[in-house]
Amino acid sequence: MEKVRLKEIVISQQTLQYKEILIDREISKNLDSYIKTPFIIIISGIRRTGKSTLLYQIKQKYPGYYLNFDDERLVEFKLEDFQMLDEIFLEVYGEKKYYYFDEMQNISGWERFVRRIHDEGKKVFITGSNASMLSRELGTHLTGRYLAITLYPFSFKEFLDFKNIKFENNDFYLTAGKIKLKKYFEEYLITGGFPEYLKTKNTEYLKTLYENILYRDIIVRYKLTNEKALKELVYIAANNISNDISFNSIKKTLQLGSSTTVKDYFDFFENSYLIFLINKFYFSLKKQTYSSKKLYIIDTALAINLGFRISKDIGRLLENLIFIELRRRRKEIYYYSDKRECDFVIKNGTKITEVFQSCYELNEDNKKREIEGLLEAMTKFRLKEGIILTLDQKEDIIMDKKKIKIIPVWEYLLSK
């Protein structure tokens, strides 16, 4: 790549002004501790969750060099151009300690340059939108040198911050406070947490986001040709959030050659952070691998835009939202199914330490089923406490010397 052209791009990117509404992400509370570590900081996640904005906020506090590789003008940038880039940084901005790179996985071999400048004592922040490529490259060349952080769409607390809604812990107990939090949670359940969508409420934005993921992160990156099957797979996924799925049955529906192809497609979508699958819990790893899966989508508004019908079952949308929150909290998540079912069981180390049921509203038709499913999982894993998350019900139940806490989901989301 020509040095003059690269220099123009570097300077033009430095002068870009961020027009997004900036809020403090929960993840940024640990910013100073990240800065103090000797590690490269990798921020990954689905497109348009605010990774670049977060990088900009960090750069405001700790000035340094910046380049966004998700720029069509950098299509000719190669591994050997990194040395020239470093020279341009030094010539234009003088010597700095901090390096900030957006969507760096677009450049083959990037990890070698990052390792070199890290070993020279520089602090490096990187964003990326593909879990597989990042993990493969990091594992090969940067083992023990990095700290990985996943950025999700806004949490409920971030959603309230975005809307400039203040709350206090007393709101959990006061009637007016509970009504306020319930109202905003019901909005959050439908609108999700993509920052730009929350500003415009334009569904075309979500459509464009999905198409960017489909074409740029899936079809182009993995050199796929069956666009029709991929789109149908996403539609099936959107209509089956929180349901069991079978690779074999999807293979037949889409008329694909093998269930392995279906698995590969799901892997590609999972690597792009669009779709997630969780296993039924077994102590046997082999049984887990071949068990049926449950499916979730990164954001509730995106799920609706991709085909999920709210009228069909808003309870499934709630379960999807709870799953993403558990992921945000870095939980290792499975589901339990035997005589009865429990939506989420959380593994910590070698043990199951938490169990959750999701139920939009407990009533005469479902209360017995939900409680018995939770109790069976609690008994199986020898737990004394389990949680049922609902829209607005709150109660403690003691059964068989076990405690079941029924909690409004918005209270759980706001109390960490």
C-alpha cells in the first residue's frame, strides 16, 4: 500500500467526530484495572453494539494511535504495511504508548504485529466482530498475553442510562418505583439494546445490520454459496428462540446434504454473535455434544425483526432476554430436561451452582409445572435455592426444605 495514501486515511480517521450518544457502559467501570494489566485488551461482539464508541471513550481518557480497518480504503492493506503504519503514527503524532485498532481481524497476520508492539511495552486495545477468527489467531500467537471482553447490546441498566432514567434500590419496594421499572422493562423487552435502533426505532436499521452480518461476516468470510438456505435457517431460528432444535430435522426442512452442514451454519452465526446454542446438561461431555440444543438470538428486537411473532409467546422472548443477560454475566449456561424441565442451569467449575426458570406470568395453568421443574433440578444438583424470573411477581416459597425465590426480572437485571 502507498504510504501517502495510508497517511491520508490515518489522518482522516483521527478527525472523525463521534455523533453517537455516549453513555458509560458497565464494562467501562473496570477500565482503570484493564489499563493497569500487562495484557492486550480484546473487545469482541456483534456489529453495532458500540465497540468503536467504547474504544473512542477509552482513547479520550488515554490518548493514543487509532485505526479502523473496517474501511474500504484499506482493502489493499497487508501484513507488511504495519511497519509503515507505525512509522506514520510516529511521524504525525509523536511517540505514544496506547494503540487502538477497530476490526483488526480483517488483516491476515495482524496478531504478529500486535505481539511485537506489546512486547515493546505498548498497550493495545483491539475490537473484532468474529469470535472464531479472534480466538484462533489469539490462541496461536498471543497465548497468555491478552484479556478478552465481549460487548453485548445494552443491558437493562444501560438502556435506562441511555434514556436518562434514574432509579434507586428503594424503587424495588415502592409502588411508584415498581410501576416505573416495569413499564421501562416492557419497552426494553421489545426494543432490545442496539444503541442506534433505540435512537431511531427504524426497523430498516435492523434489516441492514442483519444483512451486513449475513453477507460480510458469513457468506463472504466463509465463501458460502447457498444464500437461500442461510436465510431460511435464520428465519427458523427466529421462530424457535428458547425452543429445542434438531440439526437433523432442520437438514430435512432445508433439504441440505447433511446435519453437519446445519451445524457448520450455526457455528458461523454463533461466531458472528447472532445466534447462540446451548446444550442439555449431562455430566458426560460426549452426551452434551450430541444432545438436542436450545436456541437464542443476540437481541430481542432483532429476533422480532427476523420473524419472531410476539403474539405467539412473549414468554419465549423473556427467556431469550434472560439468556443474553446470563451470557453478559459470563455464566456457563446449560438447560436441564428429564421428567421435568428447567430453563437454565449454571455451571461453575465442575458443579452446577445456580438454576433459573423464566416465566412471564405464573398462573394456575403453569405455576405447578414451573416450580416442579425447578425443584427437580435443585434436587438433582443438590441446591438449596432456585430462582423464577417473572414480569412483576415477587414471593419466596419454601418446599421440601428448599427455597424458591420468585423475582421480577427487572429487579434481577438491576441488582448485581
